[in-house]
Amino acid sequence: MAKSALNMGDVSHGNSQPPGVPVLMYHGIAGPETGPVPKAEGKYWIDAPQFTGQLEKILSSGYLVAPVRDLWWVKNYPQGSSPLAITFDDGHATDYTVAYPLLLEFGFRADFFINTAFVGSRGYLTWSQIVELQKAGMSIQSHGHEHVDLTHLSPQELSRQLGHSKRLLEDQIGRPVEFLSVPYGLVNSRVIGEALSGGYSAVCTSRPWPARMGEAEINRMAIHRQMSCKRFESLLARKIWPYAAALLRQALLYLPKQLFLRLNPGALTVQVSGEVQ
Ligand SMILES: [Zn+2]
């Protein structure tokens, strides 16, 4: 389908609000039976009550909640409706044990981006859980085969990370996998080019700004444990300040993050030891 035909990201509530669709990015959701959260990931996991409270706010805000998979193709939304997407990265087991029941309770569908190399490992989704999520209407997409910085791979290895995960997922769920979310939020034109030529429709990033659907890059806002209710409500209200503040923070952390990943190559290959977005 032609990307240029899509321009649904222009839903705006006024001149002071950034146009586009809020796409929220979650990682693990800690429930009463999930055990201790890995220290390196603590910042990116939120507790089930916090997540429930956020779903309540999304519901009361009147958003049209749908997966990126569905929203990306829509040319025009129904008059007066504002779309929003909920996404999960990494394929943690809590996607199924904690997030899934809550999403069902609220009647929301979400995108789950899976690292196929980790499926069935301790703390991660199993294939049967992934298939069940898919059958329930959830969107199953790729986070690469392993959790690696895609921007520094050889052409062959980049092709393998994107292609192998896509094929494995498609074989299991029986439908196309069209979207890639990049580990650590690290992306460049080479990664996007390889994704598009390899059959993906678009790449989900960690650029904290509302997304323009139909384009090759889809911005997403990471939801952190420390995010206050007020800030979350401001995101939903599409105030510009929480997005601008997150953009500024990301710019300031860019070089330290690159340095961290270069000095800690284990963080790139070991099971998601530090999701630096
Ligand atoms: Zn990740």
C-alpha cells in the first residue's frame, strides 16, 4: 500500500498542540507474581496499579485506541475522534500475564514488539502466548531477532536481524509482520532502508513526539516508572511541554547513551539487560 496515501497524523486539538498520534511505549509491567524487576530495567518497568491508572485515564480521555498496525493505514478518522496507540517492547512475559488481562478489561488492543531470539526464555513470552495475543486481536510485530544496536551491524547481519525475526513471527502467527521497533531507539537511514526493502511498512522509534502515521518513522513516547500522573495527563491532553521536555532530555543523553552502549557491549547482546529506550 502506498505510504503517501496516508496522512492521518494530522489530528490536532489546536494550534498549541503538536499534530499527530500519541504512541505510548511500555516495557515490562510488574504484577504481584512477577518477582523482582531486573535492576537495569527498573526505570522502564511500571507497576500494574500505575498501568491500570493510565489505562483509566486513556479511557476517560475518549481516545480511539488501536494498534499502530491498524492506525498506520487509515486516511481519515471519524469526525471528532483522536487515535492513540499503546505499544510494548521486548516481549516480556508480563505482556501476557499482567498487561494482556488489563488491556482486555479496558477493551484496548496494543502492539507487541518481540525479540524472537528470546521467545520461550525465562521472563519472556512463549510462542503459544504470542499466538494467543494475536488471536485476541493484539498486534504482533518485530523488535529484531536479538536485542542489538542495528545501526552498527554489517549489511548481512542487519538483514538477518530484520528478516529472520519477521519470518519467525509470520510463521507462528500466520499473518504479515509489518512494523519494526528498533532496540535502544537507535536508528539511521540504513536501518530504515533495510526495513522497508525487507517488507516492513515502517519503523517505530523512541523519538518522543506524536507520530505521523503513514510515514516511514513512527515516533513513540516512552512511559517511565517515574512519570507522574500530571505528566501523563499532559501527554494525553497533547500539551506541548512534556513532549518538548522529553525531546530535550533525549538530545542531552544521546552522546552518553552512545558511549554507554559502546563501553558495555554485553548490554547489546545479553537479554535486554538495559533498555536504554
Ligand atoms: Zn527494547
